[in-house]
Amino acid sequence: MFKEVHRMFKQATYCFDVGAYDAVCVMCRATAEAACYVYLTRKKGFGTLLQPPRTLDNRVRQVRFYELQNGVRNILSGTKESSQQD
């Protein structure tokens, strides 16, 4: 999964090199969100093994931006609260 995040960052740098600055903004935000998602959903102790959030019927659910934002904010502030809102 980290390969995909790195690839998105590489695309952002390519967009910067060719002067597509609007695309750089979009790609940098997407890269930051993907990195946060990977960090918040990886299984601790196993590196990059992801455990994506699931619905009650065991389907992978979509994670909204505010959930990523709250999760990262909790990590940076050092609180132990769960960032998942059901």
C-alpha cells in the first residue's frame, strides 16, 4: 500500500515539474489523505497489513475525510479516543 502512496506523490512532483499547479494541489491532498488512511488502518506489528473499516455485514466501508482528520488529530494530540464513528 505504501507503494501506491509513493506513486501518487511521484505524480504530484511530475505535475509540479510541468507546471500543472492545480493538479499538484489535488495530488498532494490525495497523497496526504492516502498516507493518513494507511497509517490509521494498518495492523500494528505487521507493517503494511491493512485492516480497513467494515460495515456490520463485513463489507469494506468508505471512510470520510472527517474521520481521517479526527483520527490524525487524536494521534497528534496524544489522546486515546477512538476515531471511528459508527
